[in-house]
Amino acid sequence: IHISYFVSYTCKIKNIMKENYTHELDSEENKKIHLREVLEKYFFHWKWFLLCLTISITGSYFYLKYTLPKYEVVSTVNSIFDTEIGILKSRNLMESVVKKLGINIMYYSEGKIRDNELYGANLPIKLNFLSTSSSLYTRDTVFSIILKSEKKFDLLDLDNNFIGNHTFSENITSNLGNFTVTKATTFPINVGLKINVIIKPLASVTDSYRKGILIEPMDKKSSLVNLTLQDYNKEKASDILRNLVEQYNIEAIIDKSLIAQNTYKFINERIEGISKELAFLDNDTQDFKTNNNLTDIESEARLILDSNNSLEKEILELATELKLVDLMQEHINQKSNELIPTNLGLSSVLLNQTTESYNQVLLERNRISQSTNSLNPVIINLESQLTNLRISISQSLINLKSSLTISLNDLERQKNKLSSKITSLPKQERELKDIQRQQQIIETLYLYLLEKREENAISLAIKSPNAKIIDSAYGSNVPVAPRKIVILVASLILGILVPALMIFAKSLFDYKIHTIEDIESIIDIPILGDIPK
């Protein structure tokens, strides 16, 4: 009985496995048949695929042919700090570049499909405004110039209405101001060429290029910075980047020169006053010697005063420095918002460092205030720093003056002790010595200021730029837009995808029965036959 049951159970398992295997074979076969039917359905409409591919590739060809190519120009500079990058993209700096290059005035040669911009070596003519009125930088104007001969041209307005016939270099009066049209000496005149002249507001052109310039470090650890600009004219983009860096360096050098110029002015003013004082002392010395019949200090007085030479030298140095402190205090009190002269030789290291810090903060405040108002938190913070530094400098001058005065008084007391020994010197000699000492102090200060003026003049003449150009503006001849490969690949994908989606949508909403296979795919009963239509 057990053996019979085991055999019966084994047969049932075999039958079940056979049925499952047969079902799997049928399922795989159905999948192959279904995939083949789908492919046959798409291949049946090959003409639609061919038509869509032809249309998309033709459209991409004409798009690439008539779309203006855009080029990318890159310039690499060194030694630009994070705070200076904002200045490179400032409105004032870019506005100066736009004015210098005159790129708010654009020239286009009229073509059948599109107009081509004329710039640089390709520009046959140029407008030269005799006076830069506000209208030139605020109005949006379009007019045309038609070259008639080597000497004449016609002016047309926006609607191609004739304005007048003029000669090159003739003074033309307009609502934008008087201007002349000059021709390029190396460019042959193409008679009949129509040039459209577009004058755009300075503000809009400036903002456009400010937004278009990308300034970013080459890498995190490097001090190199890349300046990138994309434009339809590669030569114009190169000129903009090159002039932007040049103008930035010019303004940076001007800022650096402010300290030297202010010091130079300070020294000249003091030299003028000291010269008058020195002349007055020379006259006093001459009058004193004449009135008292004195020619030279007697040998006896020389022997006595030799021991006092070192003391006199120290008094002279302290008196000179004390005089400089008075001059510095007078300058700070009278000109609170100007740069403070540096490198005058004061003995206080802290005072010299504080003065340098004050000048740097003042320059930074002046530079940032050009592009913002006084309510900016950065300006308020800088003003607070300037006030604290000015107070610190004033207090340092007071402390230095007090220290110098104490030292000078101490030396004077020592000198008085030595003077008691010179009782045999005539009164006239003592008075002459006092006059000569005052004269020597003024002469020493005068010569010292002359030397400092020469040093300052040298530093004023030699100024290094902030941004050193590592790679000048360069752009490849291959445009960055439109990208030909991307456009062509997109057109191929579009040419295949559009008809495929159309066929799929059509079959998705098709509920009609077209063949016997359509019925067999739905019901699982025998079909005897079909009746022809």
C-alpha cells in the first residue's frame, strides 16, 4: 500500500512540473512574438521616421548656420584679494571701460538673414563725438549710414528716411551732440554698404557687461584669478577684459599715491615755513655779529664748550623731533579727514604703526564709499575704526611730546650746570651761541625735510600694480554657443522620438480589432475562421 501511494504521489509531481515548464515556454514565446509585433508596427511607419529626421536635421542645420556664435575669452591675473574682486565688478570701473572703448556705440553691416557686428579691424568707419553730452549716454538711438563713395555717405533714420548727404570728417549737428564720421585708413570703402549704428544708454551697457563677467579663483590654494567673459565678438571681449584690468591697476596706483601725495604736500608746506624762519635767524645772526663786532668764537670758549658738544647734539635731536611732533599735531587738528604723513622719523614705533593703519583704513573707506552710501554697515564700521585710530594717534603724539619734553628739560638742566662753568665767556658770545643753536635746529629740520621730500618723490614715481597679468585675454576660435554636437544629437533624438510617440499614442487609443491575432491575444478559445470585408 505504501509503495503504491508513493508512486502515485511521484507521478502527480511530475505532471505539475511538466505543466509549469510548458507554461513558461509559452510565456517566453508570447513575449518574443509581442516584441516582434511592436517592432514591425514601428518599422511599418519608417517613412514618418525618415521625414521627421529630415525636418529636425534640416532645422538644426539652419539654426547653426544663422545663429550668432558666442565666444569665451579668459584672462588670468595675480594678487587680487577677496575684497578687490568686488571692485573689479564695480559699476564705476566698468563704466570707465565702456566709455574708453566706446562700446555703447555699435555698428552692424546689414545682411540678408542677420546683421553682422563690425568692430576693431573690421570697422570701416567710426563716429567721433566732439563733446560728450549727457544725451549720448542716456538715449537709445538707431540710424543708418550708406557709403556712397570714398568721400561721401548718406544718413538715414530708423525708418530709412533720408536725412542728408555728408562728407567724411564733416561736423554734423544732432540732438546727441556734434559728431564727425571718419573712415579707417587701412579699410577699403565698400560703396553701397549699409551700416546700422545703434547707440545704447551707458547704464544698460555697463550693467550688461558687469553681469556677464565671471570672476573666480583658479583654485582654493592659489592666488590666481580667472576673469571670463562671453560675447558674440571675441575681439571686443578681449579688449574689455584687458582694459578692465588696466583701469583697475590705474585706480589702485592712484589710491596708493594718495599717501605719498599728501606727505609731499605736507613737507612742501613745512619747508616753505621753515625757509622763512631760517632766513629770519640768518638776519638775526648777521645783525648780532655786526652790532657786537664779532667774527668768530674765541679759542678759550671753544675749549670750554668742547665738553658740551655731545650734550648739544642730544638737545638738537630732541628739539628736532619735538618740532616734528608739533607739526604732526597741527596737521591732525586742521585736516582730520586727510591722510597722515608717514616715514618722518619719529622715534615711537607704535605711533608709526598706528599711522600706517589709519591711512590704510581711510583709503579703504574712500574706495568703498564710491559704490555705496554712508549708512552702509561697512562704512559705519570703518568710520568707527578711523575715529579710534585718530584718537590713538593724538594720544600717542601727546605721550611722545611729553616724553620728549621731559628728556629735553633734563638735558637743559645738565647744560645749565655746564653753563655755570662758562662764567668767563662774554655776554655777546652766549647770546650768539643761543642764536646759532636755534639756527642749527632749523637748518637740521630743513635739510631733513628736503631729504624726505626726495624719498617721497621716488616712492611716488614707483608704484607696482595690484593685479599682475599672468595670461592676457585670450579666446579660442571655437565658439562656446551654440554647441554643434549637442544640437545635432538633440535633432536626431527629436527626429526619432516624435514619430515614435505619435505611433505609440495612436496605438494606445486604438480599440478596434484588425487581425485574428488581436482576438487570440484577448480570449483563449478556438477560432474557426474570419469573414473577409
